[in-house]
Amino acid sequence: MAYSLPLTTMSVSEKIQMMETLWENLTQQSQDITSPTWHQDLLLQREKSLENQQDQFVDWNEAKKQILNRIG
């Protein structure tokens, strides 16, 4: 099934909102989603980075603000 979105005319904010809407819908069906092996490996690597204080958490709303500031 193919869908068409007016991506070339959508603003960055509209595209992000569309991704958030899709993500919200996907999370409601999470039992049907199987994560790939590389995803587990990456999560373990990031967990080690947190334990070694090489990385830190950022609030999602703050992260979105930072992303929007970078892309204008």
C-alpha cells in the first residue's frame, strides 16, 4: 500500500509532527514489532556509555528544541 504526502511543501515542523503521529500509532501496536539484532547491540553500547559517564540523557522536549534550532 503506497501513500503520498506533500513532503516538498510541508514545513519542518509539520514533518516532525507527522513523524510523532506515526510513532504514537506504532507504539500502540508495539507487540507486533520485532527489533533487529543491531538495535540490541546499540542499546547495550549506549548503556555502557551512560555507566561510564561518557553520555547523558536529555529531556525529549529539550532535544526537540535543540533539533529545531539546528535546522532552522
